[in-house]
Amino acid sequence: MSKIYAAALLAAVCSFHQSANAQYCLGPDAPAAAQDVLLKYAEFPLYPAIFQDISSASLSQLLAKDNACQHCKIQSSLWGNGQDGEISKIISSKLNGSQVEVNYLFLGEEVEPLNLTAQFSLQKNGGCWQIEDIGTAHIPSLRKMLGN
């Protein structure tokens, strides 16, 4: 899928999640918010400009800086441990305060189905959850990878 087509598709999906203050809203339920990122924003953070409103202000700045680079730090989706593919289904999610751990099934063309886990650090902003950090087996901390 081309970056332009994917960006347009994701922008259309994002438009359905606007809150009253015109920021994109992941909703008031933290586990559902984390699952939304995995299922509806599958290319996050490959196209960071689209996702700045679902991220905290500080993570948004890091994503924008990386998006403007020539040799970006984000070169593959977080969800498949660097492999091409897609999330097939959510297996489980566990909430601990503002931390959500989501287990999911990842299907790729060149790999066997994988049971993977992502950890989300979320923060509340105006009744909506926003991403503060994401960790996976491939990238333990998006924020640290981006230089914070």
C-alpha cells in the first residue's frame, strides 16, 4: 500500500474519532483506547503527522521531529516486530492504572502467526486517552527510541 493511499485512508478513519475540542479522541476507556490504536491505527507511528492528536503533546513533538527527518528512526510498524503483516485479533488486554497491556495475534506473509504484546502508557486529556508511550518486544519504548 502506498504511503499516500495509506495516509488518506488513515486520515478518513481518524476523522470519526473527533472529540468536542476538535482533537482526535481514543475514548474514555483505557483498554478500548489501546485496542483502537492497534486495530484502527495499524500504521501508527509510520505516519506520525496523522497521529499527533492521539498522542500526548510531548510524544507528538517527538513524532513530528522524526517525521521531518531524512534518516528517520521509525522505519517499520511497531506491531509486527519489524515484519510486514497485520493484527488479526485482540486476544486480551489488562489495565493497571494508566498502563494497558494488549496481547494480539499478528499475521504476516513471511512469518507464522505470532502472539505479541504491546504496552501502552496513556494519559487523560479532556476526557480522552492519548498515547504517552508504547513498548513492544521490538521497540521497548517509542519515546526512548525517538530520543526522549
